[in-house]
Amino acid sequence: MRSRNFLYYRDGLWTLFSVVGQVYVRVTEDVQPMDIIKAYNEGVRTVSQDPTNVRVMQVTTPYDSDKGYGVAFCLLK
């Protein structure tokens, strides 16, 4: 029996499939749903102008200036 992994062997080609995840991340005040984000400072993420693999689906906790971050539910692809 073959082990399961993220690559699928088909007709002599390897095809990447099923590398998707969902995470909660700390974000800056300017992050909105559907933004693409990148690492910024001490684990807090901010809006990215360049493509990344992290997209904001929903801001679950608004930005709190005392804490220095908000929380967003993100999709990793």
C-alpha cells in the first residue's frame, strides 16, 4: 500500500493537490476581508501588495490599539 502524501501520481506526472488550511492570525488595523496579507512585525500580519498564500476571509476581532493587533480568520493555499 502506498503512503498518502500531498502529491498524486498520474500518468508519469506528479500533481499537487489538497494543500489548503485555515488559521487565525494577528493583523494590523488596515486589514479587511479578501485582502492578501504578509508577515509584518512580531507575528502580526499586514496587507501585501505582492501575491502570497494567505487570504483574509473574515476579521473576527477588531483591531485593539492597546494590544496592537486584531484577529482574522485566513485561508492558506
